[in-house]
Amino acid sequence: MVLPVRIPDWASSIVKTGHLVAQLPSTPIGELAPRLLLSVPTGQYVSWLLASGALKAEPKLGPEPVIGDTVAVWLDKKMQDVVATAPDEFGWELRVGTSYKQGRIGRDRIPGVVLPKETPCDRGFGQPTPEYRAQLAQVGPNYSQIYSDQCGSPVVVVGDGKKFLRSQRDELVNIARGWLESRSAVLLDQDSGQVSNPERILFHPFMILSPEVAKSNLWLRTISPRLVIVTRWSYFRQMDRALFASAPMIVIANRRVESNWNAVDETDEHQDLPDDFRLITFGRFPNGVFVRKFVSRVEPPRDIDEDPEI
């Protein structure tokens, strides 16, 4: 497929959709979380166009950490896990060796994203290469802050076929970069094999994970990404219902896949939309592309063998 330099209208519509849904807030346990069914003739490039729009949205970094929390934070030129400590009665500190960040409780937000207590103790770190850091400098003078916020509020693509997904990303970044938002084009250009390692979540601005990733990584279930993009309806049905449940989700229904024809019927009764989601207008889509809003309740993590429900 030869990609035109100028982004086509259908692709622009999908980028805008990713941006709009990613701006929705995280949903507390017990409430109804926004989901969008995006029906397309082919899923080619769709995940990354949605991700491009989502990475333009404001990061959602969650509650402010308190003393004793372990946070994923940018320190010593890398993303890593650090415990927030109190050097005195009124201060906080994040320290690794000779590198540290300090501030005053109640005046400065402790940086980073709070990790679940079950998070593996030694996840390593995420360190951009010198070449990638040079690209990041294009997004702004304080690129380390921008990058760390993006990592703390990543876009997660859920689906099998990681090789195919990566090749689609490569084509957009290397051949059709103009299809992507300018900042997103840089953020999506991080070619690290670790973006498919679930233990490295919050170390990269985007991740590609299996729909069954929670089976061996139960701690992931309470993390709330900026946006979750599920590449097939069948994968959405396979996912642990608690996995990333508080995050807004877009489920791609590729009409070339027979099982996805069930999606409209299965979402028909899940139309009790929250006001902020109900009022979103997605505009006009080209022929062959349509969207349907639905919701699913955010449940606390439970036995992984229980039957999934929307």
C-alpha cells in the first residue's frame, strides 16, 4: 500500500477520535466507564492513528503520592521506581544514589505515578537512547518533564499480532509521519522491544500488550492508562474485566473479522452513558466507518477464572 504524504480525511477523523476519548477522566470503581466501538473496513493503521490523537491529550497522572508510596518517576535521566521519603517533618524526597528530587509537603506535588503495592520490586528502568533524547528535544525545552508525564499516562494497545502492530507503527513513523500529530510522531518513534514487556509499563509512552496479560501480571489490573485501544472485539471479551478498567477504551471492530459482527448486538443494552461521554460529538466519518458508545462498570479485581461480562 502506497501511503500519501497528506493525511486523508478518514485518518484525520480517527486521530480526532483518539484525542476526544483520551480526554475523558478515569472512572472510579463501581461507576460506568466510557467505551467506544469503532467499526472500520480494515484495522490497518487505526491503532496508531488513535494513539496519535490520544498522546496529544493531557496526561492523567492519578492521585498525588504520599510519603511511603513507590512511584514511577523520571530521575537520573531515566524512568524508574522510587520510594517517596521524608527528609524532615515538612519535606519529601525521591532519591537514587546521588540523584534526587526534593520539595515541601503541601506546596509541591510529589512527582510520579503511584504504583500498586503488588508491583514487582525490581522492574529495571526505561532510559531513552541518546539518539531518541535528541528527538525528544524537538517537543520542547523541558523534554524530560514532557516525556515522564507521557510515560506516566501511556497509551496501551491490547491485541495479539505484535509484529504486525509494530510494522504498522514503523510505516507511519518512517513513511507517513505527516499523518501523526507532531508530538505524537516523536513519542511513537521510540523503537524499544520493551514496550511489549508488561513489567515496563509507565516507563514508555505507549505499550503493546496481549489481551491475556493480566493472567501472569495481576498487579496491572488497577493501573489506569490515558487510553486503552483494543484491536478486536474478541480481545475485549477475552480481557480480565478489571484490566485497565478505569481507563477510557476504544474497541476496534474490523468488519473483515466475522466475530466482530457480534459487537453491536452485545453492546445494545449498555447505553447508560455518563453525561461527559454522552455529550461528546465525533463529527462525520467517511462511508464505512462508524462509532457506537457503550459503557462497562468498573469492578474491583476478582478471581481471574470468573466469566467475563461487559
